[in-house]
Amino acid sequence: MTTNGIIQIALYMAVLLALVKPLGAYMARVYQGQPIRLDRVLGPLERLIYRGCRVKPEQEMDWKVYTLSMLAFSILGIVSLYALLRVQGMLPLNPQGMGAVPPDLAFNTAVSFTTNTNWQNYSGETTLSHLTQMVGMTVHNFVSAATGMAILVAFIRGLVRHNARAIGNFWVDLTRSVLYILLPLSLILAMVLVTQGVVQTLGPYKSVALLQPTKDANGQMVTQQVLAMGPVASQVAIKHVGTNGGGFFNANAAHPFENPTPLTDLLLILAETLIPAALTYTFGKMVGDTRQGWTILAAMMVVLAIFALATYAAESAGNPRLVALGVDQAGSNINPGGNMEGKEVRFGVARSSLFAVGTTATSTGAVDSMHDSYTPLGGLSILILMQFSETILGGVGSGLYGMLIFVIVAVFLAGLMVGRTPEYLGKKIEAYEMKMASLIVLLMPLIVLGLTAVAVVTKAGVSSIANPGAHGFSEILYAYTSQGNNNGSAFAGLNGNTTFYNVTGALAMLVGRFWLAIPALAIAGSLAAKKTVPAGPGTLPTNTPLFAGLLVAVVVIVGALTFFPALALGPIVEHLMMGSM
Amino acid sequence: MTTKARPLFDAAILKRAILDAMVKLDPRYMVRNPVMFMVEVGAALTLYLFVAALLGKGEAPAGFTLAISLWLWFTVLFANFAEAMAEGRGKAQAETLRKTRRDVNARQLSAPRRDAKSQMVPASQLRKGHVILVEAGEFIPGDGEVIEGVASVDESAITGESAPVIRESGGDRSAVTGGTRVLSDWLIVRITADPGESFLDRMISMVEGAKRQKTPNEIALSILLAALTIIFLMVCVTLLPFSIYSANASGLGRPVSVTVLVALLVCLAPTTIGGLLSAIGIAGMDRLIQANVIAMSGRAVEAAGDVDVLLLDKTGTITLGNRQATEFIPAGNVAVEALADAAQLASLADETPEGRSIVILAKEKHGLRGRDVRALGATFVPFTAQTRMSGVNLDHREIRKGAAEAIQCYVRAKGGEFPESVQRQVQEISRQGGTPLVVADGAKVLGVIRLKDIVKGGIKERFAELRTMGIRTVMVTGDNPLTAAAIAAEAGVDDFLAEATPEAKLELIRKYQAGGRLVAMTGDGTNDAPALAQADVAVAMNTGTQAAKEAGNMVDLDSSPTKLIQIVEIGKQLLMTRGALTTFSISNDIAKYFAVIPAAFAATYPALGALNIMRLATPASAILSAVIFNALIIIALIPLALRGVRYRAVPAAQLLRRNILIYGLGGLIVPFIGIKIIDLLLVAMHLT
């Protein structure tokens, strides 16, 4: 590790924390329907949308209607995106003449983008038309993110309201999330990205002369190269702002047209962590005690910082096998040092590690380096970040409502220890809430461990593995962890584009998204109906460092207890074997 | 009464508990507790695997499988034992109670008159509404309401209090309990409970835990524990395919055996809390019984931990039952001695506590000895509701003491004056929370006696303690607001309700509840019944009326007004014990992973031996040690489960820090040490 590397990580954290309050306060105003400056510009558009869709914005829904609306919207998204992928060959804006996407891949991709996962079993530049990238991918990048934010806001309303049935209007929350939060932020980011060299065009791919002509496998001279292009900047912006992560290109943020400079790299990491972090402040603001939000953010940031440093340490330590071969892996002014396999030289070890941590801590899943090539401990750390059920920042909206479920579990344990039946923000946590929270906690072992178990003993599962042994196991575990948590990053090294992985992966993504969202909304409905118990000295304080520590402990212990055996057979044993030979 | 606390491990209870632990192995019973049921299934499965191993079809060495199986059976037995121990303590009490429920004959009357025709019927045939006659020396055959007569009744069978109590028709002392004995006189009683529903029956079933239903929080916790168990079930089930893949990949060793997976599952599942959960609940009820309180449901005990407002009656709870004279304040031209003398004379024959306190004050402050009224030839004029005065006629003096207005009328009628200075004193005393008594000799007003409510010693500290626990105390009194405010300030309560009527009390409870607070109160009179029914935790005095007892959800056999505070602590203790053991149970798992995982994959991935940080001797000893620790910790924690985690009156944050440190961090560290020690012992005894 170098001082420079640590400063870069610290700088990122400082900028992020500085942005939390302003954006968080702004979002609270958006969701509470308070006046904001953008009203004047976008207000008429918002009202037009409601009129066009026959939405009565003042009509609020109970949790069941809210859930059904959310589900209906998501299913509509899956079906329409599937259709688009299948018929893109017949539609305009297709300069490269891309054909129909095969059914299983189209299904996986449709599910992937509507669940805010953005797992990609395809290469964008060789599969999708410009129209699909814009109307399909980019649109879903917006609305899937907005769906997560809407669910969160409904959840918060459940905590805030008492003796109430309604938890908001899904269509309003969805529309306002897109119009007032995601669109402006993406617009700003896209503009900045373009200045740094991210491409934005509707034209065809370009052929350019190679600076250094080379010979192909047949001995033919190659002097020309085809550069894939398209409406990249607009998609990349929302891909990070909305913690989506589905790249325009297969190489994702490692591609120079998506992420050309160290500055864009920093902006992308910031963009993907910005809304999840700021939403904690929005939460605090809406529940009337910003310390509640800061406490949760503190818990998240502590874990994030520890894992960022751990990953960076693991990657800069390099590979002991190469040391044995006399390879110099020490960092210097001209050499970032450490394990540079699969990393871009323009980013180096520190930034790649930070990016990997940011993208797995949030459910973004964009990559600027190949996770498969990380050291076992580096890979372990980003794998675990996802296995914390995407609660360390997590996806926009979904990360925080996932974390709030863990808060409920922590409150339940701690509440008992102070001699009261547990309550959170004045709401009693009873059997119904525990039932729903338990369902959510059960999600991880069922889909991630369950599907991994199926894959490692079936031919269809094992045949996709590129690296046999413990690393192959890690690859499969990573694939289901990523999809089951709606992250979407890939360890690579595993051929995911097979019927088996397309279907089981889609299953994992669907279950991962809705098995969390539906019980969370059910809890919101139940909490909203309860009365609020005023806090006193006998109530468990949930806005203290102690509680933040307890929350971290619950998240870590639940994750560790669920995954320790699997991790022991994957990255942990890989690491031990690498060192011992 | 205070029953002597039974020792934690009573030999008779112990013996019976061991037997009960075996009986409880019945799967139909076990299935009620999913965590322990799963352990029992595991025990049976490993037993089957052992038999298979003996027949040569084993997947693991027979001896190892047997050892695991045995310890799994022990785990189940230990948990059952804990529950049986907790129940045993209640059963012992129930046994004593049952002895009092003898099948006596009752004299049933055809009409509610003493001279009505009567016939003898067995008590078991008495129904609600029947009227019976009970004479001196007879047992009261069932719960009822006295409709005629006054008698002294020995209620020691129920309350343990040996002094007899008076039961009479009308008023707040009309309830009688079956199983108690009339000592003198006779009572005509209308039966109010059918057989099997009497207070005694309910008490027996409560202490036995026979009708025990899971309380709401217990249900919520059970759900969490079941979820954890399913998680670990998934972890262990998927570990088999994982190990098949790994064994193939490394080309070493064989997939992990089912025996090891079962052992791992039992170690990980929250067996510590799962095994002790019902014992904790029963023990909580038992602690309440030890405090001489009978709760009508477990739900009420749980709610007691959540109470945030206590409504306390002023008299008897906050102040001593009666007022005492503390000062003589003479009128302008009267010597204080003259006032004291007159006051004492007026009070000599007054047997009320107030009267006696005046005599004592005169003696202590002014050296006036008590005199014999009769020797002085005085005639006592008792207090009546009409005159609102009492006093003596002596020689030609007519000394009177009474409320200011009453004396004013009296003096004016005699042509005297009521001095302005006395009037001011009267108001001043009222304002300070005292009760003024004015003394007059004929037409002349001598001065004022200050009577004061005496706040119980130590009660202020108690309220301060409650405040740190987050509980508001509200004093309820019939006094006027001025007096009430002064006493409230002196006792340090947070709020008070003056000139309280039953309706005002009910209204106050509703108001607090609307604000989301849980309210507890005690009451005894029939007019308390609506408020008792409304309160979340309602403690009825055993001396109270039947209506009050039925409206409340607890009955305090001691009829002690301060019992409420103790009940709240017992409720909190119950919840804390659950939380502490759950945390402990989950924290334990970390160490167990470090014991079992390297052992389970020692052959497949020898490199995983690095995780064996406890340096356990062999894979078999490691797994066995973890299983043994898991079983023994249940036994080790039985005393804690029965006694409960100690509650301290400190703010929640402090309590949390302390308990996380002890049960969270402790739970993390203890098993590392425990498993290592067991491993060393196994090696020392050459058992591996």
C-alpha cells in the first residue's frame, strides 16, 4: 500500500460524505412533496405524466396496492424488454444490423435490467442495437432504480405514520424519483463524462487505421480496427447514478470509451455510492431525527472503509507465487505495484480496489478491473460485501430498506436486552415483523447457497467453469451471489451464457429482488398501522455509536454465519493454498 | 407474606425433572419447539447411522457416530431438563395449593336468608349463582361474594398470611375465595365461579404452566430462531454438494459425512436459547409467584416490562396510610401549651390514627401526658358526618376539633368569632399539602393543628430509579389539587391526578394509552374495576373485591401497593434474559465454525488446517468437543435461565452496553476456551 493510494481512498470518502447532507435533504423535500426549484421547470411535465397515465397523485395506496402496482410495473418491464430484445433486428437505430437476442439470453437480460441487477451474459457492442441500448437498457436503468427508491420511501412512511393504512402512491414516488433525482444527476454526470472523452453518438461503429499494424492468426496484415460506439455517456451516467452497472461495452468501466480517465473513474465511484449514502440522510430527515440516518450511514461507511483498505492491502501485497519467481511487485513512481493482473494501468491497484469495493458494496456491478484476477483475499472481500445482502450502501433504495430489515433484527435482539419488547422509532417490533424479516434473512442461503449447490454437482453447472478447483467454486458462488443480491458484477471466468445459467440466474435475480421487496413493503404496511410509542430513557437508543456497532455486528454475523463454510471452500482455501505452496 | 424462596435446585424437584426430561422426548411434544425438535431428529438420524456403521455400511467410524449421537440426545435431554426444572418449581407450589382444594360439603340455601331451608351438596356441584351458608370452622367451598354477615376468615392457604381477615357484605371486602376457612361467625355467600374456573383453579394452572401459551414476544423470538435454524439447515445441506465438488476438485479425501453435517447443524442452530426459552418463560412466572403475585396470563408479565406509566394510589403506596399531627399553631392571643392541652383532651378518646398522633405530639412537644378520659369525668363527642367534628365535654368546657368550616359554624352559632389569622393559617397549611384541624373551646378558637401526610421513607429514591428506567410515576389521590401538588413534590412523582374519581382515572389511562404509552396500576375497590380493565398491567389486591380481581390481569396476594414496582422489574428481567441468551447463543457460532469447518475438510483441503486456531487435536475430537460444549452450555446456563439476568435501574443505553459486553462478547470468547478445554480432556482421557 502506498500513501498515495490511501489518500485517494480517503479523498473519495471525504467527498462522498460532504455530498450526503445536501443531496439527502433535497431528496427528502422531493418525497415529502415540499417545493423544490426544479418544480418550476419539471412540474408541468410531472402533471402531464399523471394526466396521461390517469394517475391521481393525491390518492394514496395501502401496502398491498402499492406492492401490486410495483409488481405490475416490473412485470410489464420484463415483458416489454424481452420483446424489444427479440425484435430489435426489425427496428430502427440499428446501424450495425444486430439480430434478435436468443430467448434464454433475452429472458435473463430482461429480468436483469428490470431488477436493477444488470448482470450481463452478453457483450453490448456485439449484441444490442442503439435503440435497444437507449429504449431498453437506459430506460430500465432509470425506472428500476426509481422502483427501489419508491419502495424505500414507502418503507420510511410506514415507520413515520401511525394508525394509518396508506404508505404513498407508487406512481408518484416512481415519477418523482426519475424526474427530480435520477434525471438531473445523470444529466450533470453525462455532461462531465463527455468532456473527458466518453463517446456519445447515434452513428455506426468507426473503422480507424492502426498505429501499429499487426498480423492476425492467419498471417494476414491487419491495418484497420473497428471501434464500437454509440450513445455511451448517457447510459454510463445512469448506470452508476442508479447503481445499475450494466455497461454499454462488454469491458464495462474498464473500456476507455466508458471510463477514459482517473477523473471519470473517481466520478463513477462517487456516482454509484452517492444516492445510497445520501438516502440515509433523507431517511433521517423524514423520520424527524437525522442522527438515525447518520447512525446507519456510519455503520455502512465503517464496513466500506475496512473492506476498501483490506482489498487494497490484499491487491497491493501481490502474488506470492510471482515473488518466488523474482518478479518485482513493489509499488514505485512508475509502477503501481501489487497484483496488476486484470487491472487497467491508468487506474492502478488502489483505484481498482476502491472501484471493486464500491461496485460490490453498492449493487452497481460495473467493473473497471477483472474481479476474477484478484488475489483470493481481494476476491473474498468483494464477495463478502455482496453477501452482506447488499446492505453496505447497496442499491439505490433497496440497499437502505435491506439495511433497515437488519436494523429491525438488531433492534429485536438489543431491545430485549434492555428489558422491553423491542421497538424501532416508536414502532413495536412483533411477530409479524419478525416473520417478514426472517423471510428476508432466509433469502440468501436459499438462493445463493441453494443454486450454487445445484450448479457444482450438475454437468450443466460445472462445464461453464474456466478454472477448475477451488477457484471454479468461487466463480459459481460469485455468479449466484451477484445475481441473488441484484449486484450484477461478474467474476468472469464462468461462461454464463448457457441455458442453465441464463435461467437459474434469472431466477436468482427475480427472487433476490422481490423476496426482499414484498416482505419489506408488508412490514411497512404493518408498521404504518401501529401506534407510535414515545421514546424515553428506558427505550433502546438507535442513534448512537453503540447501536451502529451492533448493527455492523448483526450484518457481519448473519453474513458470516451463512457463508463461512462456502467461503472456506472457495477463496479462503485458495488463499491458504497459494501461500502454502 | 413472603414465602421463603425455594433453593434453585431442590432435591425433590430435581429428581422429578430428570424423569420429566425423558418423558418430554416424545416427538409429539418436541415438535412444539422447532429448534430442539431438529436436534432430536439429528440424534435419531445419527443413531441410525451408528447402527448402519455397526452393520458395515457406515459413512463414518461407528464409535465417532455413536459419541455424536449420544451427545445430541444429551442436548435434547438437557433442554427438556431445564424446562422440567422450571415447571417443577411451579408444580411444587401447585401441589400445596391443590391440597387446600378439598372436596368439602356445602350448605346450599334455597333463599339468601340465614333461616332458609338448606341442603348439603358436594362443593363440586356448586354453580354460579348458588347461595350457601358457611359457619365458623367451615371451609368456604368456592369463590363468591358475601351477601350477608360478617366473619373473620383465615386466608393463609392462598396468601400465606396467618392473620385472619374480615369479610363482610357490601363494600370492598366482600369477596371470599374457595379453600379459605371461616374462623368466627357466619357468612351467606353467592357463588361467582363454576367448578374449575375458581381463583384457586386458575392459580394452580398458572403455576403449573399447564395452560401456558406462548407470549407475543416469545412467538416473535421463536420465529427468529426457527429462521436461523432453517438458515443453518441450508448451510449444512448445501455443504454436502460443495464438499463433493471440492473432493473431486482436489482429488483428496471423501465428501463430508452426514454425521459431521448433523453435528455442525446442531452446533450452529440456536440450541442454547431454543432449549432454554420455555424455561425462561416459566421461571419468569415462577418469580412472580415467589413475589406472591398471580398473573392471569404470561402476556401481562411481558407487558409489565414495557410499562412506561405507573399509576400509584397516594395512600398506602406513597404516603403512610394515615396523616399525623406535626404542629400546633395557636390563634393570636392563645399560648401554644393551652392549644396543645385542649387538642390532647379532645383527642384522648379518639381512636383514629390522626387522633392518636395528636396525643403523641402534645406529649412529645409539650410534655403533656395522656390522661384517662373517664377519670376526668369527660364525655367523648364522636365524629359524625353531620357535625364533622369530634371532641369532649369536660366540666363546663366544650372542646371541639374539626375541619375549618365546621368549627366556624360551631363558633358562630355560639356567638364567637373566627379570627382572620386562623383563617390564613388554615389556607397556608392546605397550600403546603397538609390538613388543618381547627380547635375551639366553646366560642373561642384556640388555634390550628397541622396534620400531614407522611411520605414513606425511601420512596423518592425509588421514583428516581423508576425515572432512570424510563417510567413515569403518577400519583392518584382524592385530595384537592393544592394538597396533591405538595405531596407530589415531596414524594418526587412526575405527575399527579387530584380529586380523582373512577371516571377521571379511566380517562387518564386512556389519555396515556392514546399517546402510545403502556399503563400499569393497582386497585382494590369495585369502583377501580373499569380503570383496571383499561390498564395494560392491572394488579388487583387480594383483599379487594371480586370485581376488581376479575378486571385485573394480576392479583397481589400480599395486597402491597408497592408491588407494582417489583412486577415491572420481573417483567424486564424476563425479556432481558431472553435477549441475553439469544445473543449469547448466536455469538457462540463463530467459535464452533472454527472448530468444525477445518475438521470437516481436513482430508479434502489440508490447507484449511490453518483455520484450526484452537489447535484441536484431531478432526474427530474437534467436532466432538464442539458438540459436547454445545450440550453442556445448556446445563451451565440453567441457573441463569431460572434466576434471570439481573436488572439494574440504569438508562437503556448503559444496560445495553453492559449486556452486549457480557453476553455478546462473552458469547464470542467463552466457547473458544470451553471447546479447547473439552478437547484437552478428551485427549487426556484417550477418547479420541
